[in-house]
Amino acid sequence: METTTSHGPLTLTLAKVCHGCGICARAERKPLSPFGRLMRWHREWCPAWAAHSKVHGPKTFVSSDREER
């Protein structure tokens, strides 16, 4: 991931927090679970997620075992 230096220190710090957070990765392992759905909703207003998207682009998740209904 490439970091652009034109972002402020708060944005860079929040992006770093988001990048190292395993909660979203855990939720993506079972995206249809209640926790997965909660985290998908949470991303819409999470300041760390927004900072990560601004600095690095949106997170991508690799999951080979997608949960089925």
C-alpha cells in the first residue's frame, strides 16, 4: 500500500489504526452473520475506515469460504 504525504496527521493515524484492525477481517470471514452485517453497516460512518479509504483506497478482503445462507 502506498501512503500519500498530502494527508494530515490525524487522517494518517486513523488509516494506520484501520489497516491494523482485525475486526473487519473477522467480519468478512462470515459476511452474512449478524456481526458481519453490523460491520458492513458500521463502515458507512467509521472515521478510521474513511481515512483508510482516503489514504490507501478501500480495503479489499480475500475470503475463499464465503458464508452461504
